[in-house]
Amino acid sequence: MKIELGRCLLRERLAEAGMTVEELAQGMLYRTERIADFIDNKRVMSLKNAISISHIVGCQVDSLYELIPATAAGSRE
């Protein structure tokens, strides 16, 4: 089944981990603005970034975004 990415759930995962955006940015060696862009859906994480973030935050990669079946998102194959 094809999946579309919905809203970024990074803010929720950070809260569950008791981490701040600044702490994640330090762990990723990124500016906080880049992490904020992920959270605000201004930028989509690459798979490489999502894997790194999931390791730092302690969550599964697929829990970083809402996952929407493509048919429910109105997509066509």
C-alpha cells in the first residue's frame, strides 16, 4: 500500500523523550531553525535524517510523521 506523509509528529516525539529542539539540533549538528522547519512542515526529513533523529529521540522512524494511505489522501497511482 502506498503511503503519503501527513503532519510531522516530531514535536510530540520530543515531548515524549523530554528533549528540546535545541538538544536535538545539537545532536544532529544542525541549526535549530532546520529542526523547526521539520516540525512546522516547511521541510520534509530525508530518510537519513529521519533515521538519525529516531535514534537520538528514541522512537521508530515511522512515528515521526502521520502516515496516510494514499487512497485516503486522494492520490492516484
